[in-house]
Amino acid sequence: MTITTKKSKKTNFFLPYQMRWLDDNSKVKIWEKSRRIGATYVQSYEDVKDCVKRTVPAVWFSSADESAAREYIDYCKQWATLFNIAAKDLGEQILDKEKDIKAYVIQFSNGTKIHALSSNPKGFRSKGGKVVLDEFAFHNNPEELWKAARPCITWGYPLRILSTHNGQSCLYYKFLDQVQKGKLKWSHHKTPIQLAVDEGLIDKIYGRPTTQEERQAWLDEECKNCFDDYTWFQEYCCIAIDEACAFLPYELIATCEMQDVLKSLETIRGDLYVGIDIGRRKDLTVIWCLERLENSKYTRKVKVLEKTPFHIQYEIVSEILKHPKLRRCCIDSTGIGMQLAETAQKDFGQYRVEAVMFTNRSKEEMAYNLRTNFEDKSVFIPNEHDIREDLHSIRRIATKAGNIRFDADSSEVNGHADRFWALALALIACSVPYSPVDITTRKRYETLKMTQNF
């Protein structure tokens, strides 16, 4: 039997971040990782090596689904050939017929075995040996799995936990939090996709050395194909997103999305209300137009201006403010928005244009008013990715002083959720309860004159 363990040999198969994992002989290791970087691949090598050396009597591997377990077993059979040790694939074995517990099993000529279990926590009961919990954050019942698996290593055998993120409420995230605080003395490895690419992942995929431009282009394309930031950050960037902390969860946003809600402002029948969030360089200027029909508000136009000179912005805003159905417009007058808001008030009147100064208090009022409209399903928005991500990016943050502020994490969006605040301003503009105007004491001509431009 020949055992290939020299580092020079291993480097033919593994990248630097995989080598760091292999060279770490800690009793308990936890790997915070991106998807598809070869973590299971290198873990299977470590497990076969431990069996070949007989440092463990058995390996008990569990992943979130059956296909992952089969892939792991295929890797193990590959490494057995490399180590030049006889290994028999026993196929699927029944460990407990009454509890319907099965495993894929490989037995080596020295008597050691590797078991790839389903995610059933009961599969670890009464077992001993090395434990590997793959994609731990995605198991159906991680708490029960942990209670069953942890005693397996009581006699000093190794424990390995590998996973991508699945929010901040799962047991895996709590483990990482305790490790980073020093309360759990586990060895922690972290490999986001950017690090994996820097250390040669794309070179392996392409089969040749790549340039920095090629690597960045590959990352940009992968990010784009994820469709939403939520997937990109959790599955690839090792950033746990707490959906419970999102001020507008995806599920709530989806209830108010509508196909073909946008249409020309020239065709609207109801009253028009507008919200404008002002930006210039980094932030966007967003103009959000709502048509109000009784107590429902329908998004008819969302105009996004990026790095647009102010005089052009004002020309575009003016055309909308001239609309005969416009009843009220709220404009962000904070900082660079002040001049545009003042000019609009001068040209179109303070009754039609309201300048809104963004403070913690005003933003709180606008944010809760927006969420109430979503909860009541009284506002309808386009089914568009950029809008959905902007609305979802807002977090309710408690400061150390005990104050509450609403803002977007700068790592999540480009800007500060400009579409969110434009919609919030538009909803404030039409926040007066709907009731038809019924005047009986004046002639029609006099009534129209009194309410002109109001």
C-alpha cells in the first residue's frame, strides 16, 4: 500500500485555500465557504487519508441531500485509487430498517469504512468516529442533527462542519458567531468566491493561467447570473443575510408586484402623485409616479436618472409637474436636493410641491407608511429586479444611543435605496384619505377657478 501524503503531491490537486484546510489538524474545524469551490472534494481526500492511516475507525458524513452524498462517495473512490488501497463500494446499506436509515458505504481493506448518510439525525445515534457535516446550514433539522452527531467524537475523533450561509437565525450562523467571539475554540476557515478566484479557481476552470481582467469578468458574470444580491452574498460571498431584519421581506414585496402596471401618464384617469429622491453622482435620482384610484395606488412610471446634470433633471421633473392630473409632489430637499425642490415650489406652487427634509424622524414616518401600504396591499409596483432589490435593501437599525434609523447597507446596494425613498415620498404625497370633492354652493366655473392648480 502506498500513501501519498507529501505536500508536493497534494499541490497537484489542491489550491492554496484547500491546502490550508488539509494542513489544519484541529479537532474541530468549521468552514465558512462559497459554493462550488471544491470544499467537499478536498474534505473527501482528508477522510480517505484518515481511513488509510487508521487514525479513525470510521467516517460518518452527512449532507443536505442524497445527490451530494453520492458525489462525496465518488470522490472517495477516486482518492482510494490514488492512495493505492483496495476499497469496496458496498452501495446503499440499511443501518436501521425500522427507522428507515440508509447510507452509502465504502469499506477499505484495513477494515475502516466511510458512510455517507442522509440528513436524518437518527443516523448518528450509537455511532463513533469522525463526523463531517456538509452544508450544515441547509439540513432540515440542524439542532437534532447536532445533538445526535456531537457525541460521536467523544473519544477524540475529528469533527468537520462545512457550509454556505442560510440566514442569521440558523444554528450554523450561531456557531460562527460564538467562534468569532472566542467562546468556541474551533478552527475557523473562510473562503468567499473572490478569495477562491484569487488563489487559482478560474485557472483550474479554464485549464490555463488567467489575467486579472478575465478573473474580474468571470466574477461579474457570476454575480449578474445570480439575479439578486440575496443569492450572491449568501451563496458566494460568505455574507449571511438576515431576512427577518429586512424592513420589507421579499414575500411581502411579492404580494404587491403586478405585471404591466406601468403605462403612459397621458392615459391615466385618476389623480397623479409623485415622489422624487434626488441624487447626482453615486446616488440615483428616482421619480416615482402613482395613479390613485379610490384607495389603491398604481405605479405608472419610474424614471431613474444616473449621473444626470441638474438642469436636465429639472427639465424632466418639470414635464411631469405640468401634468394636469398632478395633485401633489414630494421632493427630497436634503443636501443637493434643496435647490431643485425650491425651484419647483417657485414654478409650480407650494400646494403642489412639498419639500421634504430627510431626518431620522421623517424617514421613520415615511418607511412605516410605505410598509403599511404593502401590508394593506394598497400600492402596486412593477415586477422588476432592481426595484425589488432596492425595496428589500432597507434595514431598521438601532444605534448605540438608542435611536432608530432606516438605511441600506452600503455593501448591498449601489447608493442608498433611492427607489425605496422615491416610492416612500410618493406615498406621503397621497397620504390624505381619499374622498371625492362635492361642492354644491358655487357655480361650476367658480369652483374650477378656486381649485385650479391644487
